[in-house]
Amino acid sequence: MTATVRARADLRPDLQHIADMIAPNSRALDIGCGDGALLEYLVHAKQCDGRGVELSQTGVHACVSHGLSVIQGDADTDLEHYPDQAFDYVVLSQTLQATRQPHVVLSHLVRIGRHAIVSITNVGYWRTRLSLLIQGRMPIVGAPDHRWYDSPNIHLCTTRDFLDLCKELDFVVERGLSIDRRGSARQVTMIDRLANLRDEQGIFMLSRAKR
Amino acid sequence: MPLLSTDSLPGHRVTFGADQPLKLDSGITLAPYTIAYQTYGRLNEQRSNAILVCHALTGDQFVAETHPVTGRPGWWEAVVGPGKLIDTDRFFVICANVIGGCMGTTGPREINPATGKVFGTKFPVITIGDMVRAQARLLDHLGIEQLFCVIGGSMGGMQALEWASKFPKRVFAAVPIACATYHSAQNIAFHEVGRQAIMADPNWCSGNYIARGKNPTKGLAVARMAAHITYLSEAALTRKFGRRLQDRDMVTYGFDADFEVESYLRHQGITFVERFDANSYLYITRAMDYFDMEAEHGTVAKAFADTSVRFCVISFTSDWLFPTSESREIVHALNAAGANVSFVEIATDKGHDAFLLDEPEFHKTLGGFLDGCCEHRGLPRR
């Protein structure tokens, strides 16, 4: 059994955009790291000191048995133990919507990391809006194998909702990327209403406001 | 029946003389003392491939070979051996009988050189810290500056934690399995039941049974039976035995071992006393009871401040002796210390003893962790 370095092309496009935001040789914590695809890339291709947190046992097993430093844990309960500014980057990709208290989790991210990188699925995406309008059924967002009643995604939001929360929590939005269906990215700003309609995903780099 | 003498046991011994005393946590100095140990595989030229396996309460140094007393397979042959996870073709594996033990290392059944008599309860109370300090001396003797890995389950896991805390520069990676940074009230309570069972046996003779030619086997067997229940789980007991009767079709309306589970426990008790010393049981259970890293360091995180050790913490869902919550506390403390830590909880119904058994998910995780560490340490992978 050998851990093969996943080729750049193998990374999911949203993860590749996140990876591109992370400086080589930095310390990174990936929360909700799944099978460790991003983490493995960061460790091997960017020589990062990478750590992970993952809820599912299969995910953790996949990571640890590939030699990645990952703990079985929960974004809602296991972040408070990390010291302030312990990492250069804390990544939360496609996980925020599954947390019980997204605002608390986000506050921990910017506390633990100098930069927090959060990716969300935008419920304001026009296809999602249209599907609700036309079909009159709850759109299944970010969890295609689930139905509305068993989806892990309990706190979905739109890009606009997310940016409003960041403002409320007094975060600095250092960068924003809006990702369309084909995976290509555009820079977005706080006031970009079009991105909220046009693009399926958003990736944001946040930090704690300087006091 | 007295235990067989340890003189005839196979394996290595090293004796540290009066010039190298062991300062114990109790304040008492132990000298001379002997460590009985086994090694498997070869130390490489860089001396970088040594793995120290720490045994649990009733384990010993015969980790990967037929046990010289019981004739049964070594206690961790599922994991340690040629081509196994802890591959003795690649690693130099060391396992030492702990201080206070009864398989050749200095303990209560050995002769006190000061008096020429068996130590018995005159042996000083020892701690997990003392065990680890003695092992460090053994490594000095073997010329090993840094271990590639220290690994152990249960009390062995406590030793792995203690190693990483007290000798961080001498440990590259640590794997504490099914353990905790302290012994819980419930665990101390179970140990006390075991100790009282031993001391209530008239053959214990206030600890002087060896001089009197006796052995408190009844008390020790009861201690083992009670403890053994805590190593399993209700689900495992139900699966293995249920309410099935032992070699009979109906209950006998008496106190014979009607149920399979009774017969099994009695067997566990009887076979245990053939290989274990009752006083050693008292001392080693005490060492576990005293273990408390928070009490020693203020916070557990301080015990691992700025550590460079790579940790892999492993727990088992059905372990109620060292439940996952206690492993999670280790992980939280290590996170707070900024340590490099992996943590996996393995789903199994086999209870605490799962770490000794063939648990594929556990082995996969452990193998992956060791592979990753080999890569970082420049050692060959599987």
C-alpha cells in the first residue's frame, strides 16, 4: 500500500481553487477533510504541514491509512480546544451547511487560523431557485444522494446570506471566488448580487478583524 | 502451587548495578534492578528502526513468540512478527517486562538483595513513570538514542503517553491505544475489587506467601475474573455465550458453572494464576491507579508542550474501561499543544480487548500511520 500523490487534475475544481489560495510550506487545518484529497495535495504538492478533522469513520480511515494526520472529530464540538492562530489556514469546504452552529464554527475558524477558507454551496443559484419555483419541491443542494428529510445539510444559505453573516461577525473578507457550474472562478465582492444568482459555489478567505 | 522460577525463562536480561540506581516517584531508590526483555528483528545501521512495544497490566515481554509458561501464542502476534504490521523484518522490536512485573524484571516476587529474602510487599510502590524511566535505561544499554515508535494498549498506552511526555526527543512517533491520561474512578474501583480479592485469600499471608510456600490463587483468580469482564463488552459476552448452558440441558439448581460464561470466566481465572504473581498484580494495578498527567503537569496539554512527536490515538466504540471520550480528551490536549495527531475510533463490539484481536480496520489504520511515519523518518515502507 503506497500513498500516491494525487495529480493536480484529480482534485475537485473547488478544492483546486482552495489549494491555489494556500501558500506552500504553511500550516493548514482542513475541517471536514473527507477522504483527504485536498490535504494530501497540500502535504505532497505544497509541502504544507497539513492536519485534518473528519466526522465519518470511513473518511478518517482513508486519511490515516494514507499517512495523513487526521482526527475523527466534529466541527461543532472539537474546535474549541485548538489554540488561537495555531494555523496559517483553516479550511472548511462544503461543510458549513452541515454544522449545528455555523456562526460559532466560523468564529472558531478565524480564531484558530490566520486565514479561514470557507466554501459554500449557493442556494441562491438560479437553477436552484428555478427548481423550487417550477417543481415546488425542496431542492437537494450539496447532497445529491439524500432527500430533504435525511440530508446532512441543515444550514444551507446563499452567497449573500453568507456575506451578511461575515459582516455581522465583523470578519474581513480577504478574497471571494464565485464558481460556476463548469468550475471556473470569478472574483466576487461583498456587493456582487449577480454572483448570488449566477454561480453554484462560493469560496471565501476570511480573517478576524484587527482590533 | 508456587509459580515457576523466572530463572529458566528465555530472553534477555540486563542488570543495572548500585552505580545506576532507579529513582522512583515514591522517593525510594531501587538498586540493583534487572530488566527482562525480548527483541525481534535487527537494529539498522542508523539505529533508527526501533519500536518499543509496551505491555498491558498482565502482559509481558513475550509479545511475538510462543509463551514459555502457557505455550500459547504471544499476546500481540496478530500485529507483531515477520511481514506483520509491526514487521520484524523491517523494525527492531523491543518489549520489556515492566518494573514490578513477574516475568524476570525486578518485582515483588524477586529476591531483595538487601535482605536475601523475597521482596513481597516490601517492594516499593511503582508508577507508570518509573516503568518508563527503567525502559529508558534499557534503551541506553541497547545504544538506542531515539525510538521510531513507542506503542501500547491500555497500560501500554499510558506508557506510550508517558514516554512522549518525558522523553519527547527520544520518540519519533507514539501510538497510545485504548488508554487515557488518568485512571478513572470506575477503573480504580475495579482494581480495588481485584486487590481486595487477593488480600482476602488466606494464602496471601500478608504478602509473604512465597516464603510460606503458598500462593493466593483463589483470590488472584477472582481478581482476574472481575477484571476480564471489564475487558469485554455486554454485546461480546452475549454474542459469545448468551445464556447458553455449559455441557448440560438444564440448570442444576446449584452453584456449579451452569452457564457457559461462568465456565469461561473460571477458566480465565485458573489459567491466569499459572503465569502471574499476586503481589505483582497489586503493584501494577496501583501504578495504573496513580497515573494522572493532569495532576502532574497542571494541564495535559502542558505535558506535551511543543512536542515534535507524531501521535496516533486509537479507541474502540465498545470499550467501557477506556471509553472513546477519554481518548478524545487526549486528542484535545494534543491539539491544544499543537501536536501532530491522528485519531480514529474503531467500531467493534469486542470491548477493551479489541486492541489484542484481529480487527481489520484497526490494523489498516495502524499500518497506514506507521507507513506515513516511515516516509517522514526515511525508513522503508511496506
